Amino acid sequence: MQFQIAINIAINGTCASGKSLVGKILAKKLKYKLIDSSFFYQYFAERFYLNNTIQINEIHLFKNEIIARPAYYLPEIEFYLQKKESQEKLQNGFRNFKNSRNSKYN
């Protein structure tokens, strides 16, 4: 019987130091999935921000649940990440289109 060892790699550094770039290159080389922690913060904020109040108790319970059963929540978090990436691509495309239309050189 072979055992698989799950390996997680965390990259830490100051703001704008290239962590995401290094993570993308490393993930591609190692054929790993890159999960940017900033998306986790956004995910938690959107999920637990209700009536202008952060639901601290709910976050604590959910954190414990994710730690106990991470594979159960990964598809939901992956869907959230894909949705965010799609929204960002649309926003960037719209912004580029808008900038090109407003350019004085057109």
C-alpha cells in the first residue's frame, strides 16, 4: 500500500514582493493548484459579513469545520475563486475597452 503525502507550500513576503508570481511559476512547474490566500479573506468576508456586522462566532465555527474537513469545502472555495477570476477578467476587459474609447489618439 502506498501512502500519498499532501504537501502545502506557503509563500510569505511583503506587499508587492512577487509572491503571486513565484507561486504561479512554482505551481505550474510542480503541477500544483495555486490558492491565493487573499481570495480566502474575500471569501470569508463575503460569507460572514451580514447587516454591517462580521459574524465572529460563525467564522470561528466555520474555521474549525474547514480544519476538520478541508476536502469538503474545497469545491465551494474553488468555485468562488473561479467566479472572482472571471469577474476580474471582465472588469479588466471593460476597463481596457473604456480606456481605449476615451483615448485622445483614437
